[in-house]
Amino acid sequence: MEFFVYILKSLKDDRFYIGQTNDIASRIERHNSGQVTATKNRRPLVIIHTEKFATRAHAMQREKYLKSLRSQKYILKNIIKIT
């Protein structure tokens, strides 16, 4: 089974949401249908980045690292590589 870390961008407030899942399509659908408390008031959301991992442990470690950055500018410039 594959696991993914993903970054969503809110089209409402231009903020990011970082998460991990083993079913990316279903998870994004849940975010945009309002089933995820953390993002239900920030819809619509678009996926702007994904990374694939072999284990959930590795995906969770990467998710924790990305969340620790707490800087949208850093994520845009260094993770997603938007200048």
C-alpha cells in the first residue's frame, strides 16, 4: 500500500493544509465536501503538492516536518518550488 503527504491550498483564504492519507482522491473529496472539520470553512481547496511513501510511518514523519515549518513562503519556495 502507498501513502501520500499532500498540501492543499484554500481558494477562499490562500492558506495551506497539510495531511497524509492512503487514498488521496477520497481524502480530497472529503475535504471539499465539508467532512473535515479543519478545512470545512476554507473551501474550496485545490491540491498543490503530493509526495508518495511506502509506509504510513514515513508519511507521518514527513507531514510532521512540513507542519513544523509553519511558513507558507518557505513551503512555496522550497517544497513546491514556486518563485
